[in-house]
Amino acid sequence: MPWIMRGLRHGVVTSRYPRLGDGYGDGFAGGVTVRGDVADAAVLDLCIADCPTGAITVEADGPLLDRGRCVHCGRCVDHAPETFSYSPNFQTARSGREGLVVPTVGEDDASLAVLRRRVAQTTAMFRRSVHIRHVDAGSDGSDEWEVAALTNPVYDVQRLGIFFTASPRHADLLLVTGVATVGMRDALLATYEAMPAPKIVVAAGAEAISGGLIGHTYASLGGVDHVLPVDVYVPGAPPTPFGLLYGILIAVSILAEPLGGTR
Amino acid sequence: MHEVTRSETPGAWEHAVRTRLVSGERFCGVLAREGSEAVSLRAFFDRRGVLEAEELVVERQVGRYPSLTSLTPAAAWYERQVEDLYGLVAAGKEDREPLVTRLRFRAGGELSEALVSGATEETLRDGSFVVPYGPVRSGVFESIQYEVTTSGENVERVRPAVWFKHRGVHARFEGASVADAVLLAERSEGVASVAHALAFSHAVERLVDGGVPVPAGLVRVIHAELERVANHVDSVVRHAEAAGQAVAYANLSLRKEHVQRLRADLCGNRFGRSVVIPGGVTGEPRVDWVDLRRAVDSLARALDQDLRALLETPSFVDRLRGTGTLSLDTVRRFAAVGPVARGSGVTDDVRMLRPYDAYPTLGQVVVEYPSEGDALARQIVRVHEIDASFHTIRQAIEQLAGFSSGQERSWRREISLVDGEAIGWAEAPQGELLYVVELENGVVRTVASRSASFHNLALFPSAFPRDVFTDFAFIEASFGLSIAGVAN
């Protein structure tokens, strides 16, 4: 009896996202973005040298930042705030690895559109409900907290027809965290192969995308796509629950990714 | 490190270890340091709060050293780890199954799959069989495999296999800058990022003989205690989920989310990352003291009510009582640490044994610990510690608010790196955490760390004295460990 009252006391705590915006999520610094003003070459060089995962490169048009590598250490933001800043946007997941490099340029749109159409065709039938099998392929442990948070009352993904399933036989979507270790390779492949087609793979977190800070070692393959074909990449170190939710929603084509470049 | 005594012969080393164990010193683990020709093994002990080590240098050509497992069962996992990572064999040790990785280095340095593979031979009783449970299990879990021997319902034997997750973090430390190494430390056990960054930074600070500014020490304490609260709540959430207490699960997972959001409000990261650095912290908390105090008060009140109600809910308490009992003797023999040890009556806590940062200036709450040793006792320990953590956080906020002027509020001290080696520690939410850091020419040469998760998981098989399959989830949650920290 006391628990019934306790349950009712809070009222509704669940986010309205994606139907409406979420005040907290929208203000959360979900990724580093590249701004218009370019810092001095010397400062940029410092940013590149200091980046622990080599996420920053400089092209003719200016600096590029790979969110698939970024671990949010904030050094570039400290060195060159006019060029790099945290952006209050958690909708950073993309289908296609190239989409994680910011700022994206317009000419990639054609290839991106093809990629997205493929994902959309695969997942058309998941739109009403999708069952997720999560596999830890060598995470640092924090990613699992964020994945598990999706079922707490704030995110409550069941309301969107998203369910976690115990058996790969019932799963439509494989959500992978961690660097993809040599030790987990067989188990990860076996899980993927046990899933019925059509199926879709989401790599969650910088470690799953590129190996993050761990990168390649004798025991780490440096990213899930060394083992499986990945459809959607969710950046973050670890990705936040909102970031994960967005990634799942674009994977099942409930939400569409922005076209025309990303900042 | 002047706390280290080197033995010239294996026999002398074994004798020194035996003498310490007989005199009741707590075995903290064996940490290795790799040189070009030899590997140095240090057996660490806690002698009434002082950390000391017995060292043996083993030439690669020799490749063997005396096993300590007959002296203390807590040494068994360290010896398997040393063989996995450095190829040295503990002579006289029967269990040589790979633990942290099956990728072994051949003598020439070339990688190979472990030659010793598969489960160790064991004699099964009539009707008993072995079930490999994992590494992919139902639910959102870190990957681990438990080989469970059972005859149907009773769990007769459990053997954890943790090598699936091994990432080779120790190899990544080598040659890293000190700044990058802190980030790596945070990722070696992500749910205890703050504790790992602290233990690493403490080692560097001890090496250069430098402390941190008082306000930085206070900020460190706030982050470390919020991390403890988050981990302890996580453990209770898992119990509520396993026990099918839907409302308690919803309420407490909501609280955990609030703790994570408060941590993100303070520093931008939900796990308190990129805050702790050698010499202090990266900057001022992003929340004003008044708001922080208010947020902490409301969180503490809400958690207190929920946890109190949960411990008064018979259907929850009955599920945990008598489940996964660890006797005081078992806990002592395995020299367990953290809430796992405290639930059985061993009350060691590094924050009091070897206080660091601002802990000496903050009045510690004396917690009365239960000693039943079951899952319920471990959970009661966590509930008490959550309360104590909030008390400590409030004190730290009061003190920080007193530093009003800019001059006094310094967050970091510049450190000039020197070559050498030092040990650092912290009380992670899971228990005592140790880091031995060796610097050379301004970068890291080696890092050897020992997480509480590694040390405590070794006694997990002992937590099934008369327990059944359905107790598994409860016993596992009551240990509150992270597999990333075991196999990193």
C-alpha cells in the first residue's frame, strides 16, 4: 500500500520526447561542434596534438571533428573556444560513419540519402514496435548504465513500442556497446546470426564506433564494424539515454535524420 | 616507493608474505611491473592502515615464482592474471585456466591463443552438470560468463570467466601522457570513473610530493561521494528489479537518474569524467552552492524515504535475508573489501584508514554495520553509506561556500613531473582501489591497478553456500561490481 502512494506521488515524470521537445535533453551538451570562426593555425595544431583520440583534422575548408572518435574530454573547447564548442543537441546519431564528422558538407547528401533509404526499407516494419538485444562487446561499464536508463520512468521507452528482449531470436535491433574485444567477437557474431532478418545494428558510444580511447590493442578490435555491418552510429562517451533513444528512433525510421549538413 | 621490501630469493619472499599473513595483515593483491628482462611482483599488505609491499623480481628466463595460494586463497586470481599478462607461472598452483585474457604472449612476445583452454577438469557428482551462463545474458548486463555446476536447482559451484571483456587497457597506459592516462583510468572501470581518476592522480601527486588546493580536495570529495551514491542506488535498483518490485524499481531508478543529472550539472558529464586531474580538478563546479545544497537535500530526502520504505517491505527483505551469505571467516580469508566485506563485519574503509583529499577535514559519519553477511546485510551497508555520503557532501559544500574570494578558490596546482614510481589509492564505491604509477621522461612507463571489483569477484563463488539458481541475480547485484574493472 505505501508503494502505491509512493508511485503516484510524483505525477508524470516521463519525457514527452520525441512527440515534443524535452527541456532537459535539449539543453544537454551532447557533442562538440565546429563553429564558423577558425582559430590560428598554431592553436589548431595544439588542438590536434592534444586530442587523445585523433578526432580533429584540418581540411582546406577548415577543421573537421569526428564525433565517432570524440570522448568529450573538452581540451579543444578549452584551447579554441571560438572554433570548438559543446552544442546543446543530443540528436547526434547518424546512419553511416561519415555523417559523424562535423561540419558535414552538402555534397555527401546523395550518398547519405541512399544509405538512409536502405535503412528505412530494412526497418519499415519496426516502426510500430522494435525489440532490442543489447550486447556488451567490451565496454567500460558506463554504457550499460545508460542503456538500462532507457527503461526508467523518465525515458520509459516501452511507451514508444521499444522493448528489450532476452533472446536474439526475438530481436530486430542489435545494440552494441564497447570496443569489440577479441574475446567477444564470437559471441557478438553468434548473437547477430541468431537474429531473424531483417535486422539492424546500432553501435553505441565512441568505443563501439572507433574504439574511443582504447582504440586498437592486442585485445581490442577498435570498433564494432570490424565484426558486424553497422547501420546506425550513436556518438558519446558514453552516449546519453536521450542520444541512444534518438539513435534507436532513426534506426527504425520513426525519426528522420537532418539533411543538408550537420553542425 | 619506500614502502617496498625486496626479497632476494623466492623462498625469502614466500617467508616474508607468510609472516605478514600470520601477523594478521590484510592481503591487498599482487601488482606486477614489467621490465625488459624481468617482471617485478609486489604483494601488497595493509598493516593497520599502512600500505606495504613485499617484492620479488622474477627473471623472464626463470619464468616461475612460488605460488601464494596455499597461504591465502585471495592470491589465486592474481596469479592467474600474472600468467595471462606476463607469462610467469606460479609454481605449485593447480588452477592455471586463463582469467583476464586468453591471448597469451609467447616467449618471443608474439601473441597466441592460450594453450591452456576450456574448463578445468573436475569430477561431477552423479546428476550434476555444468551450465555456461553468459557472456550474453538476458537483460542489459556487462559481458561475463559464469560456469554454474548444478544438479537442477542448487548451485553447487560457480566459476566466473571474465576474459571476454579484456580490452588491454594496461597496454594503452604505456607511453601515454599523464593527462591522457587519467582519461584511460576513468575508462578502465566506467562506473567508478572518479575513483579511478583519484587513485591515479594520488599516485602522481605522491610521486611529486604535492597535494591539492583545499577547494579542489572538497570538489573531489563531492564527485566521489555522488559516484558512491549512484553505484549504491544502482545495486538496490537491480535488487528491486529482480524481486519484481515494480514501483520501487521505478522510484529508485528515477532517483538514480536524478543523481546522474546532478553529476552532469556539476561538470557536464554524467559520470563525473574529466574533473579529477593530478594537482586538483579541472575547474569550478558549474552549479552555485545554494542550488547545489538544495538539490542534494532534496535528493537525500527522497532517497532516504524510498530506501527506508524498501527495507520495511517484507516481500523485499525476505528475498534478501539469508541469501548469498558470506561468513566473516570467508571474507577475512579472501581479504574482501568494500560493502561486500562490510556486510560481514569487516569495516575497513580507505577513507578512514588512509584519508586523502578533503576527508581528514570532514567529520566522518560512524556507521553501524550489520554483520550477517547476506545480501540484505550488504544492502543495509549501502543504505547507511548513501546517508553518510550525503552528510559528507553537505559538509563539503558548506566548506566550499566559505571560500568566497577568487584568490582562495584555486582549483589546481601545477605539477612538475619527475621520474619514479608511487602508489595511489581511493575508496571506490566497490571498495579499495590501488594504482601503482611509474613515470619516465614525463610520460607513463607502466600502470598497474587493482580494482575492488577484481579483488571481490574472486570470492563470488563462495557466496553460494546453500543457494539456488533463482538467488543468482540477487547475489550478483549485492556484490555491486563492474566486469570492466575486473578484466580491463
